[in-house]
Amino acid sequence: MPHIVHKKRRLIYRLYSTGRRKTIALKVHRNGWVDVRVPRHITRAMARCFVAKRADWILDKQRYFQELLKEHPAKEFRNGETFPVLGRSYRLRLERRPGLSAPFCRTDDRRLRVFVNGQSGEALKDAVQEAIRDWYRALTEKKARAMLRKHSRELAVAPGKLRIVEQAKRWASCSKNGDIRVNWRLSMMPMPVFEYVLVHELCHLKTHDHSLKFWRILKSVLPDYEKRREWLRQNGPGFIFSAATVEGIETEIMAGDCAR
């Protein structure tokens, strides 16, 4: 595989070339892999030069993900593991119900109880994983709808459709037609942070940019929004890692050509 040597370290990367690209993209995945995607006219030597110029950035991101993985190891979906629910920790408890048509999840006395049939091994892990994800989705939708109703009136805006989605990099987004997409993991967050994310997107119905006007509107609704925003910036990545069910959490930079 292609590689460079930087500060006595061998930095391996995967190189992909496609005629559809017009820019060079560099991604560091949460597992440490480095992907370089280039237009077809970019040579291997040019791509290597591009990677060498950004070697410090790559190593910094790899260290960042290593620390996150130490603090928030991937879930095994076994009895006793803890999962965050609206900022509080719940212990996982698996219960078998023979004949159950589909696994499901509910909370009871600070426990996240998942009911399964007779699965074992990877099939059991997949079933528990799916049940927990579906439960988070439902909770996120319920809380988000209540939050949107409350603050839509306050801001005098009319949001479009609410969609609960799988997103690796964003907690929420607002389209130009007013539809709001919310990461299903948002219900892991404490309610003040959950509220900040939803109000943030509603404020985009007033102005689509992050101008001073936008932040003034947000502050009029949440005077302490900066505190909530900083909490999310500091702790958000850990919540993604704490219950990640897919690969794809990554960092990306773009460049017009390798001469930059």
C-alpha cells in the first residue's frame, strides 16, 4: 500500500482514483485508516505530495480518535453495559422471551431492558443493537416534536417535515424548505443540549446563515446557548462513539489541487 515516512513514522494510506472527482479529499476514519480520493488526472506522486503536506494533520486526527476510543470503547451490547439516555446512564439488561416476533426495548428503573427471542452470538448482538437503535429513534422523535411545537410558536416559524436519520457528522440540519433532520442519537444528550440543537435549527428558518443576526435570535430564546454549545462541542463526539452502530465517523478536508 502507498505510504510516506513522517517524523520516523510510517503513514499508510489508501488511494482511490475516479473521473468523477474534481478535488482531492483526505479522510481519517475513526479506526485510523487514511483514505485519499483523487481525480483521475492526479498521479500517485502528486497524491503522495498531498499526503506529506498534511501529515501532521493526519497524525493529530489519528491521536484524537485513539483517545476517544480509549474513553468510549465500542459497545458489545452485553448485560451490564451502560447507555446514555437524556444525559443519564442506564444499564443494559437482556431478557429472553421465547416466541417473540421481534426484539424490542424499554426503560425501567434506570435499566435499558431489551427483550429478545432465542438469538445467540452475532445474531443476538445484531438484534439487541437494532432494538436499541429503534428505541432511541422513537424517543428522539417524541422529544423533538414536543420541542419543535414549543419553540415554533415562540419564534413564529413553521418547520416542515421532521426526519429522524442516521448521521455520522451532524446532530441536526435544516433544509431550505424547512425540513428538519435530527440524528437519532440526540436523545442520548441531556435535555438542555437536546433543546439547544433543535432551537438552533429552528433559528435557521429565520436566517439560513450563522451571521450575528442568527446568534442574536438564538440568544433571545436560549440566553445560555454558548454554554450548551460548548458542552456539545466537548462531549458530542463521545456520545457518538459510546453507541456507534456503524463505521463512518470520520474527518475530512478538501483541496482544489495538490499544490495547495
